[in-house]
Amino acid sequence: MLKLKSIVESLQIHAYTTKTKVFVAIKGKTLMSNIKNYAIDLKCDNTDFYFNEEGNISRALTIRCGNKRMVLQLGSGINEIR
């Protein structure tokens, strides 16, 4: 789960520093983006979102992977594992 958090945060930073929109889709054990695809360590529920040119997430959401969850919040930009 920490690997997933790290990847998501690096994609957010990429969106902000390059001023480009970064699309993200999670399907099972794969995170796909318009930057790069990644294998992740846990099977997660399918979801998609994007980071805009300012690094803001498109919507608040919870990514569920097994019995763990990663909460992505609007506004604060905080990503939290529960």
C-alpha cells in the first residue's frame, strides 16, 4: 500500500511541476497513467481519476486494496492510508 501511495504522490507532483494533466486508472494490480504504468503489490478495486495542471485531484475518493484503504482528499491534497 505504501508503494501505491508513493506512486500516486509522484504522479501528483509530476502534474504540478510540468503543468500537465495526469490521468490515472487502477485496475486490479496495475496502475496505469498517461506517464507510465506500474505494477502494485495489492489487488485494488477499479477506479480512475486525474490530477490537473495545478496538482489538484479531480475528485475525492477511497481506493480499496484488500483490507486497506487509501483516502484521497480534495482541497488539502492529503493522501492517507487507513
